[in-house]
Amino acid sequence: MGGNGLTGIVVRARIAMTRTETAYFIADGVATRDLDETIAVHQDGTEDNYTYSSAWFDLINPPPKLGRAAVSRGSLAKLDQLPPKLAKDPLKFSAPQLPGLPDLFPVNFMIKPSLMAIGEAFYRMSGNYQGKIVNLTQFYHMLDITTGWQYAYGPAGFAQHQFLVPPDALEEFKGIIRWIQTQGQYSALNVFKLFGPGNKAPLSFPMKGWNVAMDFPNKPGVNEFLNELDNRAMEFGGRVYTAKDSRVSAEKFHRMYPRVDEWIATRRKADPHGVFASDMARRLELL
């Protein structure tokens, strides 16, 4: 259902999990040269050889570097794929961590030159590789290798934005990426994915299509920029991820999620007296 905290209290849950022999992944990496190659890597059928896939991509540099990516794909490692040292305790989870950033940044450090340097370093360090054994954090949660990274944005912080558009809106998707690069709002921590089919929940975000997640420093003009980004994604049948949003209007949300009335009807049956509410629900007119 995807109740968004508005349909009641969960007192019992059954969670389907993936059985694994190890706490490691066997990963392959591909460094692409531009946006077209990044898209081609996701379309050439090789994605089917892996269980998980994600990519960092460049949203700051203009073409031809725009859209270049460090693509990481992999599957859970089998016990017989580990070297003897790791095979002795294959389910041990020990993620190395770098020293964390202190909360000492008086201003936003994430300006264009530093963001470009971060992106360039990440792209060069990733490169091409095959059969690399990595732990869960290295594969799933790269930012968790350190703590306090958010402090680099200064007291103003940052705005996350995640959207996707259907697969048949590919050229329109490319146009959105090119437009973002020209707007003077810069993000270095970007994730690119091609989603498979979504589930049946009325307000579920994932659906088959092109997905991008970005972190923009909070600075003048960012809200207007994100509003226009919403419009462009919505125009081509796309939607915004509500878990990373605090500003989309009710009108836009109802257009992005055409089954919202079905969800509201179910919610009112589950909570006819409106006991459960939230600021998000009021903003998006879900009550």
C-alpha cells in the first residue's frame, strides 16, 4: 500500500529477504565517456547479468564530459568466490571508515570548483574493473565510508532531488540533463539508474524508466530551479520521489501520481477520523 505513515501503526510485518552466503559483492566497473555512452551501457543487455546496478555521473562539466559515469554493477558473492582469508568468516561485516568531517565549515564548501574536483577525483578513481570483491558499504553506501560529509555544505545545507521519467522519454531525459548543466546549480553527488518495473502500490515511486538523484547546495535560486525541474520531469510523464522532497505542490503531485485518489480512498477507510496526519500530507492534500 505504501501508507506514508497515514494508514495506521504497523504492529506486525513480514519482510522478504535475500539469502546470501557472504557479506560481499563481486563487482564490475565501467567508466563511460559521455551521456550517450552511459545510456548505452544501461541499454545493451549486460544489466541482466547482475542483480544490482548503480552509477555516479557528471552533471557539472559541459559536453562532451557531461553525463560521463562510473558504473558499478554486481551480485552477491558466493562462498567459493571469496579468497581463503575472507572465506574463513564470510558473513563478517567490517566496513572500513575514513576520518569524518568536523562541523567546522562556516560557509558552503560545495562551490563549483570544489564540486568539479570531487567529481573528477571520483571518476578517475573508479575506472574499469572486473570481478572486484567489495563489502556491502563499498557497493551500496559509498558515502558511509566517512561521516559528517554533509557539513561540507555549510549551515545552509543542501536540497536533495530525485526524479524519473519513462523509458520512452529518453530524448526528453537527455534534454533535462543538458538543461540542468546550464543552470548554475551544481551537484557532484549524483546517482543514475535505469529502473525496472515498479510495484502495484498507488504512490510507489519506482517505475520503469530513467532515474536521477542529486544533491544541490542551498543557495539563491535553488527553489526556483527545482520547481522548473519538477515541471520538466512531469511534462514527460515523470515523477519526483517524495522521500527526498519538501516542496512539490499538491497540484503537481496529483499529476505525477495519477492513482492518488485511489490511495486517499483507501486511507480514509483505514483512518476515517483522520487521526494520522503529517505536514507532508497537508501540503500534498492527502488527508
